Amino acid sequence: MPLENFCTELLGWCLQNSPCFLNIFLAPTRSNALKDYDCKELDIDTQRRFRLEPGGSVADLSAQSEEDQYAPSEQKQIVIPDMTIVSTSVPDIVILVESKVESDFGKDQLKKYLGILRSATFAEFKARFLISLTKYPADQVLNDLQEIKYLEIRWGDVYKILTTTEMEDEPLRFIRDQFADFLKQHDMQPLELPRATTDVLAGTIQGIDFRDKLETILRQVQQHPKLKDRFGRSRIVHELNNDQGWVDLGVYASARSLWAGFRFVKDPIGLHMVSSRPVAGDQTKWRPPSRDLAKILRPCYVGGETWLDFQQPVVPEFDGVPDRMVKWFVDTSLAARNLKIGAAR
């Protein structure tokens, strides 16, 4: 399934099952016709098919199966909005949504949707909307809208709604979180950048220099004779974990059997060295035989496995002393690799 269709299906599911999400998503329409509606009174359909007929009329093909065959001349006239939202009790509101992620709009695609909204099928509806839902700015110019309203919404707006809306129950919250994570993985969250003030630029330059020095330490860990068979030349990457409140800068060993890196903790703010190893199942109550390792173990269970995070704060003993940091990473990574526990990889 194309990425934009998958995202639209998830969006439609959220709109159908969460009145809170529905109301916030449709708030930009500012339509009085929506005030008294909930999910059950709106028909939210994805990939609904219409056929443009001669003379400007439109045939709704939603009752026909997708397997129905059409002549080539008919197929050219079939229009499929990504989402159609229609009030079911009285003809109050109709919304057509066209979703785009990486692809562009087809020639006259949105104009054809305007033709659907102007047709006799929806002529009696009090409020008619056309919405473009895109990753990038839509930049579409539509003339002669008349009574139809055109709105440009970004997938970043959907992400913001997902991360700020309290869903009605636990299953909905689970889907919400998964959807938001999926959008973020595909860079569909809002773009945020602070103003380039003198303080911001000075701090950024200092931060880039500091990160470069940390990466130099990690490259020495990678190339150490006792670890290079595991880490080789793996790329150093940073990972943001908002749920846990930290940012990681580190490197994975082959087959993700180990991880070594620096962890920036937000609250209380601090820098930590972490050597971590995944084991199958929930092993959060397990403790290593070594007291030194047990003191710094911070297990994290996620996705059916437990990451045994051995986390050492950068205290004065290590602060500003890179050779000691390298030694800690090497010694702790070797100790973590040699632990005997369950079905460790």
C-alpha cells in the first residue's frame, strides 16, 4: 500500500473512533454545521469512487465493487478522493480530502474534486469543503471556488493533534502513539527551528564542537582491538527518545548485539556513558552478579526485549578525561557482552 494511502487509512480510523480527534481535526473548517455532529453521524470513507458524467453531473460509484470493469474511456473519468466525509442524517456537510506525502498533485486533480462538490449529488449540502493534506506546502491556486471552501492542512498538523489530544480509551491512545511515531519516522512532524539569535548560534557552535569530540571518543571505542570485531565501522547516530526524556549519541555493534554511546538526560540534566545489550523477553528484574555492574544497571523493556543499559554519569572522575571514558566503554562493553542470561543475543 502506498505511504499516503496507509496514512490516510490510519487518519480515517482515528476520525471514525475518536470524537475528540474528529472535532480538533475539522476545527479549521469553522463550520457551524459541524457543531452538533459526532463520529456516528458522519460517513467517513476512504477511496470512494465517483465518475464524471457529460454535462457536469457525477455518478457515485461507492455501491459498486472495485472489481467492476470499465471501458478505457470511462476509467479516465473516474475520480477517487483519498477521503470523503459526509453527514448522514441531513445534507449539512461534505468534505473531500486529497492526501499527498512524496507525490505531487495530478493535472487538474483538485479541479475535478471541485466538480464533484458542485454536482447535483452534493448541491443541497449547506457546507462544502475541499482539503489538501500534504507533507510539503501544497501551493495550489484554485479560482472560482464560489461557495466551496478550500483548506490546506499539513501532515505536521495531524502529528500535532495526535500528540496533544487526549484520546477516549487505552486502545485509542495506543493507536494514536503508534500513528504519531510512524509520522515522525517519515519526517512528517512539524518543522521547528528557534530564531538564529546570537546566544542560539554561539551555543550551537559550541555544541557542534562538543559533539565532534564525543564522536572521536566513540570512534576510538569502535577501533579498540578488543571491540573492533563487534563494532567495526558502524555509523555513529543520534536518537531522540521523548518518552524517556533523553537523547542518545552512539554506535551499534553488528546485529545490534551491543550499543555504546553518550546519553544526554533532560531531567535532571546530565551526561551519561552507556553500554547496553539486548536480551529477549522481560528481564527488568534480573541483576548481574557483579556489584559494580548492578549499581549502574538501568534495564529498559521495549518491543518484546530488554535493553540492559549500564549507565555511568560523567562525574568528575571522567569529566574532561577522554582516555578514562574510552577505558570505561571498553571494559563495560566486554563485561556486558560476556554476561550469561536467558536467551541473550
